[in-house]
Amino acid sequence: MKHKRFFVMALLTILWTGLQAQQNQSDKPYSIVIKGGHVIDPKNNINTMMDVAIKDGKVAMVAKNIDAAQGAQVVNAKGMYVTPGLVDLHVHFFWGHDGSAYMNAPSSLPADGFTFPAGVTTVVDAGSPGWKTFELYKKQTIEGSQTRVLAMLNIVGQGMAGGKYENDINEMDSQKAAEMAKKYPNDIVGFKLAHFNGRTWVPTDRLLEAGKLANLPVMVDFGGASPYLPLDSLFNVKFRPGDIYTHAFGGNGSTSPNGRESIVDVTTNKVKPYVIKAQKRGVIFDVGFGGSSFLFNQGTPAVKSGFYPNSISTDLHTGSMNNAMKNMPNIMSLFMAMGMDLQSVIKASTWNPAQEIKRPELGNLSVGSEADVAIFTVRNGNFGFYARDGKIPGKQRLETEMTIRAGRIVYNLNGIAEPNILPNPQRQRPAQRP
């Protein structure tokens, strides 16, 4: 009997201690205070040592010194870089077993397992769903993810279901694509054309018509043509300012007229003049590294000449993540190795893509914005970065230490928060959105 009474008293003591701790934590002005990090926030021109406070899922303060005692959790970011959560403009997350290629198929990925470890809090699916399949995608991926998932709707009704569908011009319907985008304006941020093989502008024209009908940007990923469709015509005749060319540093990387044209002239090692003209008039050049959609003979001379990508993105799928691409921090580190400075790399991975999809509330640490935060360590050493045309050395590599999504720690590599787990932490599984 005495043992039973002792057990009950001990249990009550534990419960009381937990309740008191929870009450003490809830009394704090901020849910999280990030201390001692180097904040890079390109929107707000911040590139210095600052603290960040989070409250009610929002950024509450960014200041030189915020009292750590004000936070229910304190993150020790000394020696680390604190940035907005990354915005990956090109992924494939239509994961399932009923489709093919990147449409409801295993080659695509479930979002949360591949975003948070990379510091990514927002992704744009680049054309996996089309206007016929988007509502299934919304139910499976958008509503089932903690990651903020947006979509470039494929101009092909079935979406990215393989060559048979993606080369069927009859499946490309501007009106129906625009109607779907207008029906789901919170989820659809543009339109995508991908993998069409043929020497005709009809698919591009239908894509652009959808963009005009819905007042949204378009993204183009050319397939092959013989001879190729000239990029000068795409950039400076077809495209509007704000339209996006992905796999910008790919192409065939040679003087051959077959396949896809490249933006760098490999005979002179210079970016072609019409490409520079297009970027100046507002055409967006996106990396979309992918499994084999980047070449050093394009990227290196471009970066060395000051022609930087507007946005850095992965083209994330099962093939690319296990190949040269890997994840966003790896590609960001690769561009640093080619000569792009860290602040420009962060801007191309946060604030720039947020503007490209007309979501200026994202990609920044402005007070009042949703608290999507990434924390990185820059490791110094001897590293290698490779692509299908070779390898380059690098002296620095970004490594994700922590990711915060909507004010909640969702990835924590080295336990840099105190306390690491609050009493009664939120369940890791997201609630289904209404």
C-alpha cells in the first residue's frame, strides 16, 4: 500500500512539475528567440549580427540584442547564418503509385522529408500536375504537407505523365488551365511547359495565353528540336518581363544546332548578348539543376562575368537528389564555389523567387511575416561539386542547422535550442487543412 501511495505521489509531482514548466514557458513574451546569429535578409538589406524573436508564428522582432530570458525557447546561433526559409522554385512532389513520370508517381517525392533538412520552407512544383490532375495534387500533396507547397500548373491537362502526354498539343488548353488557376489562386502561381520535343511555337503560345488569361508568369523547360528553337525569340519576342526560363545553365553546351540552345557561347566563353538583354528587361533565369540540367561550361563563365541566376532551384526528384544535385544547400554551395557571394546566393534562394511568384510576403524576415527561418553553418574545408561535364573544388559548404516553419522548429540538426523539446510539444503530423 505504501509503495502504491509513493508511486501516486511521484506521478502527481511529475505532472505538477510539467504543468508548472508549461505555464512558465507560456508566460514568456516570445515563443523563440534566436541569439547571436549573422542575419542575412536581402529584402530588408540586413547582413549583420542580429537576434530574431518569434511570437504566434510570426517574426516579432529583429534587433541587435533581444533578451534570451524573453523566449520560451532560445536558439544559440552563434557562428551561424540566419536567413529566411528557402524558397525552392522547381521541385516535383506529385508522389504516389498510380501514375508515371512525375505525375502521381514514385519518381516524385513527399514534401516534408526533403524540404526541412535543407532549410526549405516553401516549394513550387514545376508542372507535375496539370489542369486535369491538380485537384488530386492539392488533396494529396498541398493539404498533406507542413511545407508550403505551391504549383506551376502544367499546360498539359494530365501534367508531367511522360512523353506521350507531354508531346500531345491537343492536351494543351489555355482556357482550362487559366480557369483552374483562377479557382485556386492561393495554390497556383503560374504555368509550366516541359519536355515538348518539336520545332513549333504552338505549345509556348498556348502557355503564354494561359499566363495572360490568369495574369500569372510562365516557366519554360524546352525539350529538343532539330534545329533548336532559338532562345532569342523565346526571351525577347515571346516572353513578358517576369516569365521564367528554367534549366538556364543547361542546353547542349556545344555549337550543335540540335537539342536545346545554350545561353553561353562555348567558342568565346561569353554569355550571349541577347541573354543579357533579356535579363535586363525582366526575363527570369532559374537554375533548375536537376539530374543533368546544369553544365559548368555554362555556369562558370556566366557567374565569373557577373551574370547570376535570378533564382537558385533544385528540380528535386529521386533522380536528381541522388545525383550531382542533392539539395538546395549543395547547389548554393556550388554557386559560391563558382564565385557567387553568399549574400547573392541567399537572395537568389529566398527573396528573388518570392517576388518571381508574386508572393512578396515570403522569403524575408520582416516583422509580421510568417516565421519561416533557416539557420546554416558554413563549413570550411576541401569539397567537390560535380555536374555532367566535370567537377570543381570548393572551400565552403552550407549545412542546415535548423529550420523553423510558421514559428515552429521542424528540423534541428545539433540540438541548438534550449529547451530542445517543450512540455506537450505539438504533434509532428500536420492537421489536415479544411
